[in-house]
Amino acid sequence: MLVPEYKRPLSPIPSEWNDIVSKKPNTASLEDNKVFIMPWKEIILDEQLRHVIEIALKQSRSLREAVANIESAKATYNVQHASEFPIINAVLSGNRGNTLSSPSTTQNYSATVGISSYELDLFGKAHNLSTAEYEKYLSSQESQRSLRITLISEIVTAWLTLASDKNLLELSKSTEVSAKKTLDLMQRKVDLGASSALDLYEAQTLYYQAQADIAKYKTKVGQDKNAINLLAGETIDDKWLPESLDMNKKYLAEVPTNMTSGVLLNRPDILAAEHDLKSANANIGVARAAYFPSISITTEGGLVSTALSSLFSGGATSIWSFMPNLTLPIFDLGVRKSKLDYTKAQKDYYIAAYELAIQTAFKEVADALARRQTIEDQLNAQNKLVQASKNSYTISNLRYKSGIDTYLNALIAQRTFYTSQQTLLSVQLEEMTNRITLYRALGGSEE
């Protein structure tokens, strides 16, 4: 009676992904929307990548932390739930002694069973405390689910980034070899007086740029491996790591998006935020119960005897006691009101946190979809740019060798070709990682 009726806040997002301009509120309830269920093994198509993910799901230290948090929350709930029931204690005691006034030794033994200070839950205080802890426990479970999905996403991104950086490293090495041949040729021309020192210096720029890129991408490859090992929780054997990013190979499946934004209400982080909100709602009932009297009872019954041998065999005296205790709050300088105000403010806080979680999830999905709609066009354009820059470099180099054009134009064309290839690799990586980003944003299954 003292707990406010829980009502899920309306989702402060449009009901459709492309309905942002109209800003229509999504009034659909959780039951009105389909749950996005796509096991990660259905989207991850590469066997090597799957194996690394399986290792991470077993060995990741961050997941172990989450499991420990769940067990802690479960234990806390069990302790709080037990307080709803009386605790029965059995006590067996005895004493021997004498006094100055009575030098003879006296002895006394007793065996009792009783309830120690059990508070009757007339106004739901203990029950609401249990409910609050139970919702926290459920929240920790959803947080672990969210962490597992995030871990899968991060492993995929790190694995594909490693593959892409290996491609970039090989591109830098091949460019260095080509630039070295040109540089050696230019050096011979300068020595023979057939070319100027300026042409030599210009040839050196691309050569040293390629060398710098080689060092950079060697570092990135090493860092990518370190990132994968950290995420996986152990050192991954090289046989499970990619050699390159092969665009003719399908690493990830397409993620379906023919659903309303209400599917986000099943995202683990949003469910966790809702459980936190329910916990805060139950705490209001706890604070309100403090305004009402509390009744606790202590009972005891058993046997007492002057001899241990006769305590259970006869000759013992029966004893019992029943001690009710009524506490009626009268004046506390506003402590109870302050606690109630605090619980209400906490509920407002968790409402805002819940709505923010939904808005953040919507933005993540909308961003991924926006990129999904344009990435294919960019890939096509970038492929054409690479081909055009390659043709430009081929012709410029032939014109230079034929003596009808300067080496500077050939060098510019070669740099453009080199840069366009680097950009293409980056866009190819982005197209793949966008799929796993969308999968995580929709709250894909971690199983």
C-alpha cells in the first residue's frame, strides 16, 4: 500500500528510426515490440574470429568481475529476504558457582528455544527492502549481459582492425620497395648529371614517408594484438589471428533492421536501468513505512534444572517468556521526511537515467543506420578513386620516363595512389565494424 504503483515511463524517442523529424513519441509497451534475438554465432561467420570470442567469453577478467558482482547482489538479496522471516535459536547453557554468603556450590542448567526480536512486517518495510535488493540483483544480471555483448563487439573490432593494419603495413612495405627503386634510379641520374638534386629530394620524400608508415603500422599491429589479448583474458595463438583483411571474404552477416525502436526496451543496459528504477520505487515504500509503528517480539520457552542429567529426563521446570515491543515514532527533527524526500529524488534520478539510456541507445542505432546507408556509396567511389589514381600514376610515370613531363607530377600521382589505397582500407574496415556496432546497439543476444 505504501509503494507507488510502478508505471514504465514512456519512451522519449520516435517510434521509427527515420521518424526523427516528426518527433512522435513511442507509446508502445514492451509487449508490443519484438525482441531482437540474433545469436552472435549467426553474425560472426569467420571460424578464427569465433574461436577468439569463445576464449574471451570464458577467460575475460571483466566478465569475471561482473559474475562476482552478480553473486554479491544475490547474496545481499538472500540476506535481506531472510529478514522477512523469524530466526529461531536454540540455546543450551549451564553455570556453577558460590558466593561469600553461601559457601556451598550451586549449579543451574537450561535449554531454551526462541525467537529473537522479530519485527512484524505490518507495513511492508522488510518486503520492500527485499524487493529493492532483488531488483538490484536483476540489474546486475542485465549489466553482465550488456558487458558480454560489448565484449563480443570489442573483440570483433579489434580483430578486424588487426587485419586492416596488417594490410596497411604490407601496403607501406610495397610502397617503400617501389620508392626505393625510383630513388636509386634518381640517384644514378643525379650522379650522371641527367637530373637535378631537387628530383632526388622529391623522390626521398615518398621513400621516407613509406618508412615512417611501416614503423607506425608495425606499432599498431603489436598494439592490436595486445588489445585482443587483454579482451580475451589470455595470449591468443597467432593461428587464430588474421593475416589480412580479405574483401572477397564475408566475415560478418547483415543485421536486420525491420523493427520499431521499441525493440530497444529489451537492450540489457536499458533493462538494467529499469530494474534500478523499480528498486528506487520500492525504497519509497520503505521510507514511508518509517512513519508507522513497528512491532517486534521476542519469545523464549524451554526447561531449567539444577542438574544436567535431569534436564531432559524429568525433574526440569518449564519456563517461557513473551516480550512484545511497540515503537511509535513521534519526533525526529525531520529525519524520516528527509529520507522519504531522498527516495523520491532517487526515483526521479533513475527515471532520468532510464530515459537517457533509451535516448542514447536510439542515437547509437540511428548513427549506425545512417552510416550503413552511405558506406556502400563511399566504398564504390573509393574503389573508383583508387583505380583512377592508379591510372593517373601509370600515365604520369610513363610521361616522365619519356621526357615529356616532370618527375614532380609523377610523384604527386604516386602519392595520391598511395593515399587512396590507405583510405580504401580504412573505409573497408569501417563497413565491417559498422555491422557489429549496429548489432551491439540493437542489443543482440550474447548467447
